[in-house]
Amino acid sequence: MIANQFTLPAVDSNARKLTTGWLLLGLAALVIGGLYTILVVLSRTPFFQEIIPWVDFFRTALVVHVNLTVLVWFLAFAGVFWSYTNSARCLVCGWTALALASLGTLIIVISPFTGESHPLMNNYVPVLQNAVFLTGLGVFGIGFLVLVARSCVTAFGNDNQSSGEASLRFGLFVAVVMSLFALAALLLSYLGIDPGFEGVAYYDRLFWGGGHIIQFSHTQLMLVAWLWLATVSGANLRISPRVILFLFILGLLPVLASPFIYLAFAVSSGNHLFWLLQFMKSGGAIAALPIGLAATLTIVEKWRPGPGFEVERNALLFSILLFGVGGGIGFMISGSTVTVPAHYHGSIVGVTIAFMGISYHLLPQLGFRKVSGRIARWQPGIYGGGQLMHITGLAWSGGYNVARKSTDAERGIEQVAGMGLMGFGGLVSIIGGITFLVLVYRSMRAGASNAGLAG
């Protein structure tokens, strides 16, 4: 392996099975969350919202959608990465984590049908004030805690530190550390909230610290995916593994500084919320910007990907594009308008497309059939292009002060046009998301016997 080849080798059967389990959990979350996505988009699209006018329905569907397609999908994919790089070490812990996370996800899915939902549209982890939902969220959280604990002692090997493989393994280890800090922040927030807070104010403060910190972990995993996808699709990255190690450490520094915010400001204070937001805005792109630029430059130099790796290259392109646009929109935020979801939709979709690309690449490594063909090559563009229209419509409407987390119909032509573009882009993106799930399903069905899933 030459020094600037950022890839991870094939794994043994134990790691394959556990990795496949986490991938299936993430895919299941996307499938079920996608059903809610259709209703969420339609409930905010002009003309269609007259058919689905119930605010409580919109909010309940949105809560479940966000928890499945962001929280469960992202954290399950962290399980994919961390399990892929391990083998038989702490295998019981690995399966216990997966079982708990799967059970928690199932409880979250059925919770809206068990009684009054009372949805709260708080930041990061919106909740249903429903004992069943909160139980599911807690069980899933315990599963993730077990996953992080296992990965703390198994994610980072003793490879040659000058190799691209070692750089990726170190990047995965940094994501584990970031996740550990996020869990610690959640605990500190729970212990530090003033007793008088309740409802949205309570859950905002509960999830604010951990929610901000876990974004660094998601971004870190995306950067590992960018390097991996760039290498396998034929890009010769002109950045050394030692520089990558340095950038990963640099990206970790804001997370290491986060405990000082808890020491300096009470959890319930405005300063606590403000400074956590500032440290994420200031530190979120420390590693992403140079790595993204390096990957982009190598793609420009060699536009055609390696034969058979067009899907991975397209996923890399649209991931960088969406993450960059989402980050740029963040500087346009002023007030609580739909510019806010335009920002974070761009960022999280950038992460999601990177994970889609890694999913495509890992399927043959897990014993399934390789995804190929014209539809597969188009899928990242359909999904990413739809999301680009979606966030453009949101940002446009935000410029006309359309409020976020609201289904109120806007009468001005500018607002209607912006939200119409948002709705159309969302529907195109749904088609792209469904295409991804169908392609993965067909790959798994064709290769199930090779992966040991058929008995």
C-alpha cells in the first residue's frame, strides 16, 4: 500500500456480521423514517398542506422522522465504521450494543401509536412527551453508550503511523473520543439543569451540549469517508497521512475544550448555550475545509474515476458540495427562520451522502453484490440535487422571514415560490433516497448467502 492510499482492508467474518447488523439498523431507520418524510414534506408544501392540515400530525411525524433519519441513521453508521475495524475483541459487547440500539429504535417507531404524543420541537433530539418514546430513546442511548465503550478500547490499532490506513483508523478513534465527550456532556446537562425548566426549554438544554459535540463526530466520520472514497475512486490525494493525523487532532481540540464551558457557565444560562454554539461554528470546519479542498483538487485533476467506482466518486462529489453549501448558508442565519434548517439539512445531507457512498463500497466487502449500473451512478446526483433544491428553497424563503417549524401557509409570491422549490426538491430527494434503498436491497438479496445471512 503506498503512503497516500487512504483505505481500510477487508475484515474477518465476525466483523462482517456485526458491521452488517449495524448497517441493517441504519437502513431500517431510513426506510421507516422515509415514510414519515413524505408526509412531512407534503405537510409543508403549498397546496398539498391543505390536504394534511393537522399541526400535531406534522410535528409528531417530524419528531419521529428526525430521530430515525438523523439520530439512529448517523449513530448506527458510526457502529458500521467502528465494527468494521474490529474483529473478535469484545464481541459480546458489540452484539449487546446492537441489540439495545435496535430495541430502542423499535420502541421509538411504535411510540406515536401508544397514546398522546405531545410533540416538542426542541433542538437536536426533538421528543414526544410520551413515556414509550422516552423509554425507546433511553434504551437506544444505552446501546450507543455500550458501542462507544467497546470502541474506546478497540477502534485504534498499532499500525504504522505513516500509512494511510493508520490515518483512517486514528480518524475513527477521534470520532469515538468525540462521542464519549458528547455522552459526558449529556450527563452533565441532565445534572445541571435548573429544576424550574420544563417542556422545550428543558429538552433544549438537555441536548444542547451533547448535540453540538456529536456533530463533530459525524463530521469526523464523514472526513474518513471522503478520504476513503477519494482513494478507491482513483484520486491521488496530495496530502500525506501525517498531515491528515495533524488535521484530525486539530479538529479534536474544540471538543477537548468543551468541558471548560460547563465549568464556566451554568447549564441553564444563556452564556452556556451561546458559547457552545460559537465553539461549533468556529471549530466545525478546521479539518473539513483543508481535507475537502484536497479532495476537490484531486478530483479536478483527474475527473474520470477508476473503472467500476463511478458511484463512489459521485457520492464524494455531492457530499462535498452539500456539506459546503450547508456550511455557507450557516453564515446567512438571522433569527428563527427556515434558513436554519437549510443550513443543517445541507450539512447532514453531506454526511448522509458520504455514508451512502461508503455503503456502496462496503457491500462487496460484506459479502454482497457490488452495486453498479446507470441508475446507481445517477443516484447520488438525484438525491444530492434534490436536497440542493430543497435547501435553496428554504434559504430563499428564510430571506423572506418564513418561520421554521411551522405549517402556516405563506401568501406572498416569493414565499410560495421558495417553499414550492423546497417541496419539489424534497420530493426529488425522496426519489433519490428510495433509489439508494432499492439498490442496497437488491445487492443484499443477491449476495445474502455469501454474507452468511441465508443460513
